[in-house]
Amino acid sequence: MKLNNNLYSSTKSGENIVKGVGIGAAGGAVVGSILGGIQANKKVKSLPVETVEVKVKEPIYETHEIGKIPKNQYVPTWPWESVNNTPTESVYEKIPVKDEYGKVIYKEYTQTFQGHGKPIVNYTTQEVKEPIFKGYSQTIWEDVDEYCIRDGDIQKCYQEVNGYWVRFSPKIDYKIIDTYQKTHVKFETGISHLEHILIGGLAGAAIGGIVGGVVAAALTKLSESRQNKE
């Protein structure tokens, strides 16, 4: 019996240590990842602040009414005559401003950017689109009540249509009328936040696993000691 007890005690102790290692590693990984991110931020802020001025070009837009659609409504029955299809609700869209020759008007200005690291200026091609109103679409939802009647062991359920919700949505196409180069500025630091987070997480998991295993072993030993005294 003594041998069996020792074997059980050894197995239980091993299980506790494994659990302690797992919990410690998980907690250490979280803490390590956070510290790694903090360290990366500190390194970025330690870099000198650079300033760059770039020319920005953007199209000018104005909001205008491009059409009308019927008002959303509720009808108790569904003869088509009961739905009011008169377009009364205005549809507004941003429209690029054009000159008398039909060319898009742009605003150009100089913008200053500041950041830690080396400034990198890139450009991407952007489309200038003009909305074209194409009418509207109609969607219908039934307003339904459901009720059930029990006849002995049989339950029968019925649905009763009270009315209909009618919703109208504008149909809009967009025509490309011009393109321009949009300016993007970013600051290259050479410091990878992801790398610091991963390294911090791995280091934290290793340290946390060791600490968790040691604590679990100590607690298990203390528990066994108390049991033996009893």
C-alpha cells in the first residue's frame, strides 16, 4: 500500500507541475507580448522627429440632389393601388465640381507631416466618380402575427398577415470621369512591432513556464507535507 501511495503522490505532483507550467507560460506570454509592444513604442519614440512638406491634390465635391424616390410606407392590404409610388423623397450625393468645359476642378495645397523615422512619400491613382441616378428599387416585408391553437395533443399554428412594409432604395451608378494622384506619407522606423511582440511573448512564456512549474512544485510539496503530518 505504501508503494501505491507514493506512486499516486508522484503522479499527482507531476500533473500539478505540468498545469503550473501551462498556466505560467500562458500568463507569461501575455505579459511578455505587452512588454514587447511597449519596448517597440519606446524605440520608435527615441528616433528623431522628421518633417516633410508635400503637395496635395484633391477634387472638389458639392452635395446635390440627383433624384427622388417614393416615401417608405406601410399598407394594410396589397392591391398595387394602395402603394403610393409618387417620388417625393430627395436623394443627395456628392458630385465633383467641373468647370465650364466639363473638366474636374481640383484644390491643391501644401501639407506638413511629422513623425519618428524616415519620411516616405507614395502616390496612388484615385478615380473621380460622378453619380448617375437610375431610379429606385422596392422591397416588401410582410407584417405577420403567428398564433397557435391546441386541439387535444395536436397543436396547430397559423399566420395572419396584418399588412406590408414597403421600402424604397435609390439605384445609383457611378461613372469614372477623371483620375488623380493621391499623396500618402508614412515614416519608416525600421522597428517591427510584431517582431518585438513575438519575441516578448516567447520570452515571457519561457520565464512564466519555469516560474509556474516551480510554484506548482512548491505548493504540491507543501500540501503533501501537511497531509503527512495529519
